[in-house]
Amino acid sequence: MSDQPFWKLQLIIISVAVVGAFAKYSNEILSGKEFSIERLVATFFLSVFSGYLFGTFALGMELSPQYAIIFTGVGSFMGQQSIDFLFTKFTK
């Protein structure tokens, strides 16, 4: 594993997930979708939660911190895609 303390790696993982969620939702707003506070909260919560789980899983498997950050990005993206699917399915 890395020489960095575990709490620093956790902070990096959470930061990557939050930035990814913010960037995705901002991009949706700029591309013309209307703003929805429910969708914003759901996107942030699920994206950060799934990104954190994936990143923590990677650290638990003793992968390098670089892979943990990649896993965080993938988990965050998957959380965003699931919110998109659910909102599309139930708001028609």
C-alpha cells in the first residue's frame, strides 16, 4: 500500500466522487436539462456513495491508491447512470 495515512486516501476518494457528481450534473444542466432539486440530491448522494464504496473496496483489496481513484471514478459514474435510468423510467 502507500505511505499516505488511510484517512488521506479516504478524503481523496470522497473528493473525487464529489467532483465527478458535480461535473456530471453541471454538464446536464448546461446541455439543456431542466434543474431539479430532487435529481440533484439523488445524483450527489448515490454518486458519492457508490464512488466511495468502489474506492474503499479497492483499498481493501490492497490495490495502489491510483487504482483506488480509478475505481472511485468508475463507481461514481455507475451511480450517476443508475440515477439517470431511474429518473427516466419513473418520470415519463
